[in-house]
Amino acid sequence: MNLLLKERTMPATAPAFDPEELRRQFPIFARNPGLVFLDTAASAQKPAAVIDGLADFYRGDYANVHRGVYRLSARSTERYEAARETVARFLNATASEIVFVRGATEGINLVAQSWGPAFLQPGDQILVSELEHHSNIVPWQMLRHRLGIELVVAPIDGTGGLDMAAFARLLGPRTKLVAVTHVANVSGCVVPVAEIVRLSHAAGARVLLDGCQAVPRLPVDVRALGCDFYVFSGHKCYGPTGIGALYARNGLLDAMPPWQGGGDMIRTVCFEETTYQEGPQRFEAGTPDISGAIGLALALDFMTGLGGDAIRAHEADLTRYAEAMLGDIPGVSLVGAGPERLGAVSFLVDGIHPHDLATIFDQYDVAVRAGHHCAQPLMDRLGLPATTRASFGVYSTRADIDALAAAVRAAQKLFGC
Amino acid sequence: MDLRDLYQDIVLDHGRHPRNFRVLTDANHLAHGHNPLCGDKVTVFLRLEDDRIADISFDGKGCAISTASASLMTEILLGKTLAEASTLFGHFHDTVTKGDGADLPPDLVEDGERLLPLTGVKSYPARVKCATLAWHTLEAAVKGGGIAQPVKTE
């Protein structure tokens, strides 16, 4: 089985929008001239619309939410709830289905800690895939001993994509939840999630999709996908850190017990008994990340302005170009990503450890991620201690990838290979 | 900062062709070292005779820096006493983390100089752990009393 494929794809057509123009909207590039930022999959840079919009919110509209009688608090609340509407619209959901969380990790933990004990019995199975980030593995492992459930792992195939035949075989009457990534963070593999939802629902299982790498790269329509839960992080789609969203299909949240107690999530409290809010508020104990939510909405508005299809076309173009440019260098192999790779390319250079590569790249101002990418089980499966990953954003250009390829050749020269 | 200060010829050479890179079948001490950040793994094998390092080897997978560091360490420490090994590690550790190590006793000065090619990492904070992993693992092997003790740096 050869998971490291030597790929030779011809560059695709021109980008769907002008990334050079867009770059000017990202102050980081003005402050760091020459920066070749190829680590968007770890965290995206922020456009001025988000940075300035956040400052403007603090300057003009800030107060705590859901409490004050005064108009400023009402205005802040309005903006916070409008942000929820924006997230909902972006995913084609309704606001009552959107919970603000710290990020995808917290979203998954919320489902694990709240939905898990309420709906899982000993002997039930949760089906994940080998492509998962630690955040979609560990929260389920933590339930294993507590609830007596099993974690089942769907393997990848020889091309690095999810083995759908094996997936279908592993899906059984005991599968109560399928938790898989929409786009894999290590390889950029686009997982056929619509098909997974169809198969899983037919088997009576709920489906949680990890949209961390998908939301920044392709249009996501949770209605069309039909999934039960969808999570993503704001900082990977041009928004602030510390904010993300959990989508839970209509009705699911009301059946789930609260997971954290405190202010804002309650209706009435007395020492004998407390009643809880319904819907998303039940899961937002304490003062929420108000500005984070507003920043996230600004980021999603920014992406909507560019257009989901245009972003996807741009990411696909850069991905094809990177496959071609890296594939042209002798000694470079790409980590397989199945039928479709989007937004990230993991690769190896013969004779040079990824950590050495990343240090050498840094001297050329090329920022990439080297390591296990928080996906140690996948790395073990691939038999690799680490890879080097280049990932793209709306501001990435073909020139960035040319600089990457040049840095690879420089590293090979330095190492004499 | 010139990359050549970090990747000197001697480092590249030891990284590509590590010395004493084998399992020591008659080892009486060993330890596994792991850098979870980059996935580097090293096992250091020792055959101690009283407090003298009668034989030393390593195996594992790592970057050029960690491999070269382990390789040079095994070359330098063969035949040394544990006290001398400890002095050299202290000197090396201070050099790469603080920029300067204490003066070495005259009979170890030459060994200290052999470690100089690795001290380029002091300008690359993210890589210091790579250069010290094998040494930390050696320390664990000595203390471990023959039982494998996992060592982690991150």
C-alpha cells in the first residue's frame, strides 16, 4: 500500500478572485513584508474588516449582554444575537440551532459531555475515522470508560481517502454516533460527508461533522448535508481566537442537558431547584465571548463577500498548483489525500526531517507547520513521525507556492540531497 | 543568522551517518526519549561497568539535529565516567539554553569543543530540545537503574 503518492497534476486555471488585491486587506502582510504564510490550516490571518470592526464594537457598542435594561446593553445584545444569525445564515441553519463555543474542540466536548451520557448506553459505539484531529478522538475516548461505550475507527484506503466500503461495514446497529472530519487537517482530504450522513442515518446513527478545515474553504450547507451536529472554529476562518460555533439540528439542543452551570443559561434559580433556558442559551453559561462572536460574524461576512464558490475555486487552484510544483521536485512525495485534496498539502522530502525543513523554510520567511498536526493516530497509520504541511488562505498566491518550492530546493542543496 | 551556523558539515554528516546507531544487546541500562512536539524518538543504550561507560549506542528516528546530537554524544562519552558525562551535559545544556557554559576541567575541554557544532541551536529556541533530547535520555538511562524510563521533552 503506497500512501505517499508521487503526483504530477497540471496547474489549473487562474484564481477565481485576485488574492494580491485581497492581501492588502490583511495588515499582517504590510507589517511583515516578504512573509510567505502557508499555515492557514493552523490559524488564519485576520482582515482589517475583523480587526477594525472589533475595535469599533468596543468603542461604540460594548456592554454585557442579556442583562442590562439600558440601551447600550440592548444594542450589544442585539449585535451578539445578530452574530448568531450570521453564523446560522452562513451554514444555512437557524439561529436557535447555533451555540457559541470557544472553538470546534469545545463544541465536540459539549456534545460528548451533554449528548453522550443522555443518549448512549453501555455497548454503544461511536464511529470515527483515521483522519481525525485529536479533538475528534480524545473527547470520545473520555466517554469510553465512563459510559462503557466503544470507539470504532474507520480506516483510510491506499490513496489516503476514507475507505468507504470499510466505513459501511463498520456502521452497525450499535453505532449511535458517527464523528468525522469534513476536510482532513493533515492531508486536505475532502471527505464524502453527504454520503456518510446518508449511510449513518440509514443505520440509525447521529452524525457530527468537524468543519474546522471545511468552513474556511468551501460552502457548507448543514441542511443539505443533513448532519446532526457541525462544529467549526472562528480563528481558522479569518475570525478571532476563542470563538467557534456548534450547530445542532433543530430540537437536539432542547433534549440535551446543560453541561456547564452559571448565569445566562438559567431561567430561574433558587436553592431548591433551578430551571434552564431552552435552545442555545442553555449551553452558554456565564458572560459569553461577546466580542468574539461579533468578530466571527465580521469574518463570515467577509467570506460571504468573497463568495463561498470563489473561495473554493481559489483554494482548489492553489492546491493543484502546489501539487504540481512540489511534485516536480525530485525527492518530494505528497501524503495521499484520496480523490480530492483541498487547501492543504502535506509532504515529505527524502533525507530531510520535517522539523529541519521548517527551520530552513523559516530562514526564507516561509511559514509552514511541521510535526504530527495533532493527528498522531493518522501519522502512526502512515508510518511517519511527522510531515511538513503547507496550507492556503484567501490571501495565498501562486508566488507563495513558488517561494515554498524554492525553499525546498534550497534545503535539498544545504543537505546535499 | 546563517543556516550554516546551525547545519554545519559535522552536524549534517552525523545526521546522515550516525555513529553508534545500533541496539546494544548487552546493555544494562536504557531509556526511551520522546519529543511529542516533533515526534522524535530516541533510545539510548548503556553498558555501565561500575561508573564507567563501557559501551553506548542509540537508535530511533529524528531530525538532523537530534540525530547528530545523539551520535556525537555517544562518540564523546564512550569510556567516560558518569561524573564526566554529567559535567559535559551540564556544560552543553547551559551553552545551548543560556548561551554560555561553565569552564570545563582541562581533560574535558577537547570533548566540549567537539560539541560546539551543535551549539548553533541556541539561536533557534524551537530546536534546543532537539539537541538535548539524547542527553536527557542518557540521564534517564543512568537513573533508571536498567529499567526503561520514558523521557519527554516538549
